[in-house]
Amino acid sequence: MRKEDSFKKASLNAQKTMALLDDRQIRKVPQNYTIWYEYLSEENPAVKEAVNRLMLEKGKFNDEVAKQIYNEFFSHEKEGKAIRETNRLVQKSMEAVLKEIRASSAGLTEYSDKLEGFADGAEDLDNDAFHSMVRQIIDETRNMSKRSQHLNESLTQASAEIDDLRKRLENVEQEALTDPLTGIANRKRFDNELIKATDEAIKNKTKLCLVMSDIDHFKKFNDTHGHLFGDQVLKLVASTLDTGVEKAALTARYGGEEFGIILPETAISHAIQIANQLRESVSSKKLVKRNSGDDVGKITMSFGVAQFDYEEDPMNLVSRADNALYGAKEAGRDQVKYEMPEFARTA
């Protein structure tokens, strides 16, 4: 596509985006503009599919949907900027150190040449010239010592700066893999860890199970009690699931009110037991509104469990666990269903 055509297309999409925001009375904030611009450009089908699916589930495009879409598809921009800025600061620090090293190296060469000249001509010097040369060498030695001390200080400072930048980069990477609301792993980390877990299972011929879970009637609960209280429920569920599994497991917010749990070295019988324990643990929590003290009932969750088949793709494992989850919901919710490659059962 020619540059002019590309510009025209971008301008047209921008106009369409603003018109859509007006027509649907969607807030004109950068987050919403980014999502709908990408939606209308049709260059990222996954964004369009996610928007359509969530609007169907939630009934409309709201701040909750916008936040979920943006975190899933666009938060990497912030991560990338932070990493580029950190790299720039590391480079700046290294350039300062290299400058010091070059200056020190030049001084060291000069100092070495003078010592060599003194050694070569010392025996031909008279007493006054000898003492004069010694004084010069002492002065040069002191100067060289000061340069070396300055270089050591610069290296120590640069080392501390680079270590600080390394920690900052680790924090950026950690944030990029953490769900900002619940504090547990996000979808990006879930996808990465699932690939690693399936590879390990194949390599070591060990069992691997995946649990997909969903809060029952969460939309109705959200609409009745408000999004802020709904966020508190998500945090409580995330904490309950995360603390209810062993350290080797990974609990992640898969999207919206759905959570995924990767259970390495776990057979399906044990995974079903874990899922039922988590279901009971969540439903035992008493929900009380802080501002009014009203008891708003309990949370129930549905769970789907699937055991990994060495021949399948990781995403097929997710699909099978999701199918089992949907089966649990269709059967009345607040229960666990599991699926093996050839059959499904109620636990």
C-alpha cells in the first residue's frame, strides 16, 4: 500500500472511530479510542472477537469490558516503553564508564612510557637530573593513583546504577505478567507457563492437569451490588484459589471472572479433588458489604478439569477444560466436571 493510501485509510478509521464513540455514547478516552480503532481497522481479529464476546456477555461496552480488553491486548505498549527507557539508561551508564576507562587507559600508557624512559636512561643521569626524574615519577604515580581511585569509584557507582536498573526491569517484567486487580498471574503469564508445563510433562512423561473455573452469575451479582464490590469479590476469589493450591501450581486470572489453574505432576483424580476443595473453600466465604454491613450471600463457582494428552496442543487442553466448565454450568453450576480426551464425567 502506498504511503498516501495508508494515511487516508488511517484518517478514515480515525473518523469512523470517533463517530462510533459518539453513536454508542462511549467515553472518549484514549483507552476506548485505541480499542475501537483497532476493532474497526480489522487488522487484529482477536480484538474484534474479544469485544464481541464480552459485549454479548455483559450486555454492553462498559468500563469493565474496556479495562479487560486493554489489559489483554494493549498493556504491552507500556511494558515496551519501560524496557526501552531502562535500556537507554543502562547504555548511558555504560558509556560514562567506558569514557572513564579510555581516559584511564590513555593515562596508564603515558605513565608506562615515562617509567620505561626513566629505566632506560637512569644510569646516564647526574645526581640532580636523577632526583628531578624521581620527583616526576612520584608525581605521575600519585596522579595515576588518583585516576585509578576515580575509575574505581566510577565503576562502583555504575555497578550500583546498573543493578538498580536491572531490578527496575525485573519489576516491569513482573508487572507485565501480573493481573493489576487481583495480584495473581495474568493471561499472558498463564499462556507462557502452560507451554512450559506441557513441554515438561512431555519431556518427563509426567501427569499434568488444567482447571478452568468461573464465578456463577457474576454479571447479575455485579449489576446488583456494583462494580466496586464486584472487584472485591474477584480479589477474594483470586486469593482463595491461589492460596488453596501448592506452590508448584499456577493460578491465573484468565479473563473477566474466569480463572485458570495449572497443576503440574498431578493426575486427574487428584486435580478433581483439588477443584472440589477450592469450590467448597470459595462457597464458605461470607460476603458482607463494608459500608452497610449487609450480608449479600455466598459465592459459588463452577469448575472444569482436563488432563493433558501428550499428543495434543496446549490450547486444546484449555478448550477441553473450558468444555468441562461449560458442562458444569449447564448442569446447574456450583460443581466440578472433568474431561478426558474421549469422554466427560461429573465429579
